[in-house]
Amino acid sequence: MPEKQIKQSKAMSVSKSISLRKLIPYLLFQSILLVTACATTPDTATSSLALTDCTLSSSGMPLEVSAKCGTLEVLENPSNPQGRKINLNVAVMPAISRSAEAEPLFVLAGGPGQSIVEVFPAMYSSLYRIHEKRDIVLVDQRGTGKSNPLRCLDSNDESVDDEQAIALLKECPKTLDADLKYYTTDLAMQDLDQVRAALGYQSINLYGVSYGTRAALTYLKMYPKQVRSVVLDAVVDPAFVLYQDAAQDGQKSLEFFLSRCEADKDCASAYPKLREELDSILQDLDKTPAVITIPHPNTANPLELTVSKAFFTSMIFNTLYSPDLVALLPLSIHQVYTEKNYVPLIAQAYLLDGGVYDGMFYAVTCSEDAPLLSPVEAKKAGAESVFGDRTLDFIEVCNAWTKGNAPPVLRAPVSSDVPVLILSGEADPITPPWHAEHLSKSLPNSLHLIFKGMGHGNITTECATKIMDNFIEGATIKGLDTSCVKAVTPPPFFVDFSGPQP
């Protein structure tokens, strides 16, 4: 396997509907690796789910993983045996070793709205050691990938403005081939357990990242006897409500970034007034949005954009997900301030394409999060942050959506003796460590590791990969060597376009 790993945080791409960055600017995505996968395809164990050879690939990336694929038919409404059925897309990477362990690893994607089958090839190198001894199982959550996908906006239509996007999203439920009441996290975990049973596994290991941690915790609460171990990366605890704390958590992450630059000799020397420069940009954009034309980062064709304060701060927020992109952030801010050059910051945003099925995003979040939001509290929190209140458009869209019943199990506290490994990034803007600390109190057999200066999703580091490998191998937190955590640091800041100071 290649040693060099180029990490890529997941968020909405600027090119794929500018409006979406305002409407769903902060998502619960998983981190992605751009690496070359090297899987093998041993025979699978006999199961009641027919599997055939297939190749998994990530759109736009030269990444392929050999697997066995199949579909499992499930009821859209589990309480109606005579009702409509949908197909779940399932992919299995059989263990490389001939003496494989019995308990596979099920991987749960972020979003909500990512297809785990589509994004997995870019994650593969982090899970390669586990794959040597264990099957890896992927299930496209209902509403994503090839599991009755739910899409609203045309991701290639850059002409749609914010008002048009809101109107389209409000009308979208009428256009989808689905009963949206049945696309919630708990029903998706019922699907997951049906896949487990169909494949003949008695007990499984779970790895969930970002929104995938909500899914993993829900499965643990619903099917505790089927879970051998759990890894939670960037924790969404049961009390987490999307957008509720985003403005304040994002502000803390931004402050952490600015303070780190000020404390770094090279960054402080290259950008001695970075904080003032950022404040000046925000004040100017608040008065008058910038209308710019830049080369499209992918096609080089002219791309006209209106950069408002909300648009600009959304790009800043999403950049804070990834330490690799944070390394470029001082340079990007400085370029806007001194040259009115938005290209570096916007080009970075093109590295943050999450491939979200927006219909599934709203089906889940309008049912599980929107009803719990307080516009009054959101406005108050937003007033204390440069990121402001981003709930109004979200609530407006959700008011037009059919909502499912969010059962108590989703928000119920977790109480389990199952071994749980929890990974947090100190500078994560959307799921900072305090969410995991809140959760770990009810998990006596858990270990919470915080990676200094890191962002959203940390399995990409070699340290976290080794710890996770050892944890899943023994299904215990006892005796784990976590000494490498202290040595993990974010990449150095770029002092100019040539890179960091040598």
C-alpha cells in the first residue's frame, strides 16, 4: 500500500449548486483519502443474499476496489407487510486471509446522504489492515447510492440561485419516488440488521464517522447483542441537533485556527495581521457582496459568482473540517484581502465535494433535527459568531417536507458495556470533542482519544489506523498503545504558494 496519503474533507462543492452551500452549509461528512486501493476478491461465505463479482469506484478518482455485490429487498414501511418494497445495495469485501475472523466490519457513511459504496474506495487504505483478517460490509443507506436514491437539485446546474433552490427543495417531496416518512435513521438500521442476518453474521463490528456515528449508536441501542465493538469517529451524540451548536462550535474552531497561526513563528511572520484582514473582508462583504468571475477550477471556463458574507464564511467553515486545507487558509485569506483573489479559497472548496443525495439529507434531518431547533436560540447563538444563524432556510425547506416519526431510541441516552473507541479532532468545527465527552459518560467501556489541532474525522492518520486495528482485533480498550496520539500534529501553514517554510 502507498504510504503517502492525501486527505480530503467532505463538504458541498461550490460548483455543484452554489445555493446548497447556503442551504446546507455544514454537513456531517466523513473524511476521504485519495489513494490507490489494492483489494483482492476471495470467495464469500454462503449466505441467503446472492453476491456477484463487482468493482467499486469513486467518481472522478482513479480508485477501484474489488468486491462482491448484491441487493436485498426490504419493505419501505416495515409495519406494512403488503406494502411497497425497495432494494438495498450491498457490497462485501471478503477478508484477504483464508483464516478470516468471524465478525466483519460494517462501515457507516456521513452526510446524512452519502453513499458508502461510492465513497469507500477513497477510504480503503485506512481499513486495509482490518480487511486482511475481516470481511468489510457496505450497505447504501436507503435513499442513497443504488438504494432507491433520493435527489432534488441537479448538481450540474449552476444557474439556480438561492431563492430558486429553496423553491425547488420545497417542491421536491412531490417529485420523489418514495414515502419519505420511512427514510429515518432507525429504519435504516433495521435494514442494516436484515443485511447482517442475510449474510449469516452473528456479531459485527461497527465503524461510523460523523453522521455515521448517529447511525452506529442507534444500531447499538436497537441490537446490542449483535455488536462486538464500535469505533466512533467525529461523534454525533444522541443530544446533537444539526445547526443548533454549529455557529458557536465553528467560532471556537476559527479562533483555534487564528490563535495557532499567531503562535506559529512562520505563520505569524508571513501574516502578522491575519485576524484584522479577515475582519476587514467580512465587514466589506457584509456591506457589498463581491461579484467575481474566475476560471472554473475543473473546466477553466469562466465562472461568475456572487460572494456574500454568508457564502464566504461557509467556505471558511467547511475548510476548517480538514487540517490539510487549514494549512492553506492563511494564504487564502491574505490573497482575498490584498489581491481580491478568491481563487485559492474557492478552488479548495472544489476538493470538498461530498456527493450527498440531498433528498435523503432532508428526509432524515427534517424528521430528526428540524423539529428540535429553536429559531430564537439559533439567532442568539448566531449573533455571537461570524458564521451567523443558518437555520432559517433549513427550517423553511423542512416545513414543506413530509416527516417521519423519530422514535425515542434516536435521542435516548446510550448505556452499554460494548467496547467503544471514540476519536475526536480538537479543532473540529461541527463535532468538537465536547460531544464525545458528553457521550462517553454513559459508556463505561469506552476510550476517548483527542487529536491535537486536528479536524473532522481522524481515521486517516497512521496513528489512528493502528489504534483502530488493534482495538477491533481484541475488541477491548485495555492495553491499547495510544502513545502516538501525542505525536499527531496538523500540517504546517503555507507561507506562500510554494508551501510551508522549509
